[in-house]
Amino acid sequence: ITLRALNNMTSAGAVIPYSASRANGAHAYANPSGGGVLSGNGAEVDANANAALDTQVGSTTTLSSGSTISLASYTSNLADAKGYGIVIGGLTVGVIVTDANANGNIKSRLEGNVTSGTTLTVETYALNTADNTENLVAAGSLLAGNGLDMDAHADPIIDTYISGDVDTVSGNILVRTRSEGHAEVEGNGITVGVGISIGGTAGEATVSPTINTYANGTPVKTTS
């Protein structure tokens, strides 16, 4: 018995690669450039890859197999945000706000009962990448104010568990969570002004998964 929930991954847990014909993930870009005696321009860029996967055997279900029993959820969340801005004029104000969020909620849950089987596996694999790099704001004028505000978050919630009764299986019982996260921000701000020039760049990157992995059925046992 095999149950799988997949997002940008194969049934074997391999990432489906990004290509021009298969643009996996969320990608957002902005280029609010302008010029004039008085010009104000900016942009807000959001890329969100927050897939929710739930592979579940419900509490009213009983599984019985002469072979393996496997529940799994595999996800790859890629969020890519980029902003570029160039302003030239007598008075320029440009702020670019970029957010890349690769979070999501992934679950593999055995809440029902198992009366027979060989091996039993309940697992999740979450790969979360928040890429908020290559951002640029540049301004030149008598008075120039420009900046970048960047955030990248890879903060998934992952639940992998057995809460039902596993009466007897003849092989191994495996409950496993695998989480890989990467969050990165990068920005450059350039101002050139004859009178006053002000440039500010702020960035925050977090990788903070919440993981719950357990087995608390009564009983959970194997004859192996």
C-alpha cells in the first residue's frame, strides 16, 4: 500500500529541475526605473511558494497488507524575488520592497490502524528555498533618497507521525522527517547627489522550520 503527495518532486523524492519549459516555483521581478525633474518610483515584489501537502490515513481506516505500507509527502518550494530601480532627476525617491517566502505545510499522518504488513514507513521531505538576491537601487540627483527592504523566509511546518495502533508488522517501522532550507538576501544601493544623497538597505533571512515527528499509538509494534 503506497500513498504519495508530491510537489515539484518525483515519487522517489528527487527534485524536478528548473528549466525554461518547466518554471517550478514562484518567480517575481520588478524594474521601476524613471527620470525627471520630480520623480518618485518604487515597487513591491512578492514571491510565495507555500504548498500544502497532506498524506493521511484517517482514524476510521484500517490497513492490512501482505507487503509494505508507505505514506510520504515530498515538496520543493522555491520562491525567487528580485527588484531593480534606477531614478535620475531633480528630486528622486525610490524604494523597492522584495519578499521571498518558501514556507508551506507538509504532513504525513497515519491516524488509522494497521493490522498486518511487512515494513511500515511514514515520512516527509521538505526542500524550501527563498532567494531574494541581486537586488539593486540606484539614484542620482540634487536630492536623492533610495533604498531596499528585503526579506527571505524558509519556515515550513512539518508533521510526520503515527497516532493509530500498529498491531503487528513483520519488519521495520520508520517515522522520518527531512527538512532542508535556504534563505538568502542580497542588495546594493547607490546614490549620487550634488546636494544630498541618502541610501538605505535592510535585509532579513530566516530558516526556521517547525518539525513534529512521533509515534504514540497503543501499541506500535513489530515482530522484527
